[in-house]
Amino acid sequence: MAFTQQPLKHNLKVFACKNSRYLGEKIAASLGVELGKSELLQFSDGEFEPSYLESVRGAMVYIVQSTFPPADNLMELLLMIDAAKRASAHKVIAVMPYFGWARQDRKDQPRVPIGAKVVANLLESVGCDRVMTMDLHADQIQGFFDIPVDHLYASTLLIKYIEEHKGTDLAIASPDMGGAKRANAYAKRLDASLIICHKSRAKANVVGSMTAIGDVEGKDVVIVDDMVDTAGTITKCANMLKEKGAKSVRAICTHPVLSGEAYKRIAESAIEQFIITDSIPLKEGVDTSKFVVVTVADLFAEIITKVHNYNSISTSFIC
């Protein structure tokens, strides 16, 4: 009788960097484990040094960190990976619900970098063995890595929310042509009509004109996007749809970057409700009354469990 060697099981340990600790705690709780102990030493000149306060030798180490601005978040993740590798961790997995620099996925003009590729190279150079992320700005970023990438979709969570609160005559809208594929996937799953908004940009982060393709009159419209930065596009789209006769306008996005005047624009716009995930925390001291937060902790905990136990995760890749 042939002997089949079973994969060795290593201890599962979850850690979180400083600005994603809120999410790391929820993921650890969903897994039924305690969040690993670590600390961050800050120097007066701005330099910092993370360290583990417990052994990670031989363990599968999962480090939770969304790399939203500032760049310190990415640097802290890189240092945490390096520290784990030097402390003899068996494997180090970067859990990055929001993958920063993803908009720089190609060279679209002369003399510019491909930032997403630079980040991929940095993660691999410090010894990252695997990356778990969600709703990349461009799917092809997975090809920038020579290590496994688990690319999850927040739609598995957000569609469920819409189904429970979808109104009488649902329509899914894309705020631009680039998001048409995503919006179409939502529309098919929800058996809803599709609206495409077409915009022209005056310059980066500044929207010029906008129009809509599709039936808007009397619809309960949900605008779907992967990330919202300045909120210029999505609020302009919402206001236009309301002017064209939409019964109600809500918005959904996975990654609430929300920089500059974003919170003010959303508060003053026709958007009645903004459904987001907790891949990036909302800022304190601003008007967040329109926001509904759907946690991604349970989904990431499920994928971590499956990866740790060498089980298939294909059922979680539903766009």
C-alpha cells in the first residue's frame, strides 16, 4: 500500500499593522483566535520599527494591512513581513483588503512608473509567500506577482445587502465606462436593468461633462464602484441620475479612500445611502450619517481557514 504524506499543519497566527488593527481584531475573532501581539516603536524623526512580542517560529503568519495612504502603511507591512521571515516563520501571507497603488497598473503616458508592479516586487523581495486582497482596481495586477494571489470580490457580501434592501424597480449604474463589466455582473445577479454613465475628465480627479445611457425614470438606482477617492465622479453621477428622474439613488463601493472634499460632496449629493466595506476605516470627526459599513472580516477569515487547511477557495471567487 502506497504511503501518502499529508501536508504538515503549522500554527495559524494573525497579526495586524497599526492602522488596520480594527480589521485584524475582527478577522481574528471570526477565526476564533487571539490577535497576535506586536508593537511599533516610533522614532522622533518619523522612522519606525515594528516587532513581534511572541514567537512565530514555524507558524503560518497572516499580516492584515490595507495599504491606503500614507505610504507608511505599506512600509510597515514590508517591515512586518521581513521581521517574520527573519524570525523563522514557515510562511508569511499579506492580507491586504485594499491594495494601494492599484490605479498605476499600466504605462499610459511617457515617463511614468507602474506603481502596482513596484509594490508587487517589494512584497516578493521581503519574502511574502502569498497575497490575499479584494477588488483590485485592475484584475491583471495578479499577473504582476510570481506568488499566489487570492483575489476576492466584495460582491459576495454587497449583493446580499442589496437583495435585502433593493426597492421596487432596481437599476444598477456604473459611474463610468470602465466599471461597466462590474455593474453588468451586479445587474445579472440581481435581475436588474443596467445604466452606464459616460464621463469626460478635465484633468486627473476632475470630472468634466457626464451623461447616462439607459432607462433612469422611476428607478431605484444603485451606483456600483470598486473605490471612491475624491467622490467627484460618483456624486456627479448621482446628481445627474436624480435630475433625470430616478426615484432614489444609492451608492456602493468596496474601498472608501475618500480624500479631499469627498465626505462633504457625499453629504451634499443626491446619494441617499452609501454602502461600503471596512477595507479602509472611515475618518473621525466628519459626517458619516449616509454610510452603511459591511464588514469583510468573516470573508477573509473563511479564506484564511481554507488556505490554512489546504481546501479549495474557488467558491469564493464570485464577481
